Amino acid sequence: MRFKHVLMTASFLTALVACQINEPHSDSKNASDEQVISREANALATESNWRLSGQAMATAANPHAVKAAEAVLKRGGHAVDAAIAAHAVLGLVEPQSSGIGGGGFMMVYDRNSGTTRMYDGRETAPAAIDENLFFNDAGEPMDYVTAWQSGRSVGVPSIVRTYGQAYEDFGIVEWSSLFGAAEKLASDGFPVSPRLNGLLSNERLRGAMNLDDNTASAAYFYPDNTPLEVGYNRTNPAYAELMKNIATKGADWFYEGPLSDAIEKAVKSAEIPGALTAKDIRAYEAVERNALCGPYKTYKICSAPPPSSGGITQPMILGLYERFTEGMDFSTSDHSNSFPSDTHLKAFVDAQRLAYADRDHYVADTDFVTVPSEDLINPKYLDARANDRFSASQSPTAGDPGAILHNKPIIDMWGRDTSDDKPGTTHLSIVDIYGNAVSMTATVESPFGSSIWVEEGGFVLNNELTDFARTPRINGKLVANAPAPNKRPRSSMSPTIVFDANDDLFMVTGSPGGNSIIAYTAKSLLGVLDWQMDAQAAANLPNIIARGDSVNVEIGVPDGQNAATTLKDAGYNVREREGENSGIHTIVARSDHFEGAADNRREGIVATVDNRE
């Protein structure tokens, strides 16, 4: 590290500590000034050992959010600081995907300790529900749209608590500064993007949502009964005030103040009210869990453990793919400059099919059910599972790691479940100047969540509980992902961090997209790690999702039709799709530079920071 940079950074941190002594801190669990100074000293010590010291990168689904992260990184902030600032902006400018009324999973790599920690900010169900959450008065399961647009779908908004807990462990810059960009945009206004306008203008979606039925949300999203036009300067004074309160009063204010009562009122005012109470909200805690990691060739793949699916499915897909392609020569196909040979493409599809089948059967909230997480990515299980490679015309079923590894079958513990989760999600990836990283996937579940508007805060509430199985029993047997009080629903979110053979940071990636997140993220991993692509080329690849009896292939991008034809000719049940709406945001730490990707299916950008001078 250059001596000049040491002095500049040390000077910055000295001034920063002085500011923090007089600034309100994050929440009721404030870090002491000594802890803050210690974190800053660790950051400085770590920076000198990082091959890309002084350089940083951020990528997310909206330019305003990326610029907020970039500003924090330029000030010497931690990746966690930058992630909080970026996501606070996303909740304003991209309300269809995530926000203050939802939750998410934040994976944090701490270079100083060499550890990867996962903050489980998944929403929890109200204490008053039971397994029949989505049954109607006639005792029958609700259809999806009815459940989605009801108060019953709303779980405890959890992202602000996640902010606070991650910041307490890693934050460097003052908490109060992290919400300034979002507050200013909300107060001054932001230009409505084409994607936001497109979703509001979609007649099919508008017909299903209640967003324009509620007076307050209709006035915000449909002024004069017209969808917000592209470029319209949309102000949100309530959101600006919300950001100011969180900044000055801390994360606890969101849960312990009057806003929790406003959220309860909104949920209970829905046409089909929900059971969520202010007491449920005040009791919420994000949970820190160990990242789940598995090997792939010379790499280590780490992602979020249950109730998320990434920590199981990403190592599993890549591990099975490795076994299916062992001994095969790698080459790109004659008709493509992107996908590898047809044998490798089919291996990717078959690896997905097996991983999805296991995920659908076993993954749920481990505080309520037993999930054989480590067994599902155990190399011995993957060796055996690779022998289950179903023919293209067969329907894949779950394996039994208990029988294979312990001679104790476990497959019949749960009913078979193929519940969907819907694509109202966002992803951001950040690496700071010290070599710390954040991979964060956040969501309100379906587009615009439940459509329930909290007027006092200027945000929509999630419909996360529809990620539970709406039919909780199959053949009389409870499914693992059945609703239960205080339980977290299963998620497909796969925030992922990859380490090289030296256990050094190599890649940060993830995507939104409902249950297709698993396939989207795996594609970005294989594109970089195996198919010899840069990050952007891997994100641009056609999306291929192989879950259950069919294979969805995105044909509206280069090489998509070739992939669809190849798989059809091989006997797979292919469904051709014009668009598979991924939002892959990736950072690759090459030997001497960062390489970034912002999925061109969304509206994001990549920002590079260089603080070396």
C-alpha cells in the first residue's frame, strides 16, 4: 500500500471517528466508539494485504443505487455501508422489486478474519397463523392471486433490522450518512424508469394487483388514473421522512416506534386482512447464520443456507455438473460463441433438475424442520446422486442423502412440495477498497409485493408468505415448507461469494427471479468459472431453467434458439420463452483489476472506485 494512501486514509478515519462521537448511531445495540475504531484499524491492516487495495466496485439494478454505493466507497466505507446506502435507494426507485417493506439475505465476507457471514433477513410469519394460512372459508386453498393480494401474505418487514445488525458488526462511516441519498431522491424526486413504467402499464399485472384500488397507492403510482410516465419526477415525502427517522433514530425506531402500528393497520385494512401485529414486528430479529460452502474444482462456492436455497443448490449444481463432464474435452459448440459443447449444456440442465428436486423436497426454515444441508452437498452424496441422472423424458425426483450417507432413509419425513416463489426481487454486489465483499439479494416477493401501501412510510409491504406451501399437506403428510407461526418461508435467493484455490476472494454474484434465481446464478458461476467468459458475457448468456418436467429456454437473446433446439432434439420438454427476467450483478476480482457485470435485462450499471491516489 502506498504511504500517501495510508496517510490519507488514516486522516479520513480520524475525522470520521470524531464525527461518530457526536452522531446518533445505528440502533439500540450501538457499537461503542472503541469497536468502531477497532473495525477501522482492522480495515487499514487488511487493506495492505489485498492485491486490489484501494480499488472497489459496486453493481446493482439502478444507477441511482449504484451511485449511492459509489459515494460511500469513495469515502472509505465498508461494503456493508455501501450496500445499505444502495438498497435504501432501491426501495424508492425500484419498488416493484424490493424495499423497506420486505427482506433479504446479506452475505458478508470479512477479509480481516477470513470469514463469510450470512445475515438472514427473511420475513417471519405472524404468531397467530397456522398451517391453513391460505385456506378460504370453505376450507379450500386460495388461488395464488387471491393469496398474493391479501393481508395474509404479509410477513414482518425485516430489511431495516438486517441493516442494523450488519452495520453493528462492520459499519465504518456514520450510520446517519447512509440514508442521505435516498432521502434526497425522495424529497427532490427521481425520474421514473422504463422498467417501473412498464410494470405499472402492464394491463395483465394491473388487473391482478390492487395497487390502483387503494386511494393512497393509486395516487402515488397512477396519478390521474394513468401509470407513472417514463421520466416523470416522482417525489415521495413520506419516504424522505422515513429515511430521516431511520438515519437519526436508528434501526430500532422502525420496529419499536409508531410505524409498526401503521403497518399493522395497513395489513388489517386489506380486503382479506392478515394477522400481522405490531407485536410481531417489534419482536423481529435478523439471524446470523454460517454460510454454506461447497467445492467446485479449485474454487469454494459459498451461499446462503436455509431457509434460502443458494447454499445447497449452487454447490450442488456445480458439483453435479463437474461429475457429468469429468474427462470430457471442453470446447464451444460450432454454432455458438457462448455456450460450451452440447454435452456440457445438457450436463448443466441435468444438474439443475436433480438439485431443484432435492431443494423442493428438503429446504425450509431450519428453526422448524430438519434440513440435511451438509449432506446434500457432501461429495459422497453427489457421487451417488450423479448416478440418478434421469433421461430427458423422465420427471426428476428427490434423492435420499440419509440413506446414502447414514443408512437411515429420510425422504419420507416430508410430503413432496413444488411451491413457487415469484420474481419481485433485486440483487447487488459490492467489494470495498479493503477487500471486503457483500452479496445481497432482497425482495418484496411478487411485483409490488402485496400491493398494500403504508402511507406513513411511502412503501409497499411484501407478500413473502406466499413462498410457503399453500397446500400444507400432501397425502396427509406435512410438507417441510408448510406455514407455521414465526416461521420463515423457503426462498430461492442465492447471494453467492466464490473463493479461489488460495482461499482468496474471486467472485461475487447473484440474481433476482423467483425460483429461477437458482438457475440464473448457476449460469453466471459456470460462465466465469468453467466456460472461460468475462462477467458480462456470462450474464448475457441465454437463461435456461430446468425445474421439474420442463426446461425453460430464453430464446430472445443470442444463442437462445440454438440452445432450445439442441435440448429439444435431445428429448427434453422445452418451453421457449422470449424473456427470462434475470438481474445478474457480478464482480470478478482478477489478478490486477475488477471485472463487473450489470444484467442488460434490467437497468443497472457498474461503478469502479480507485482510491489509490
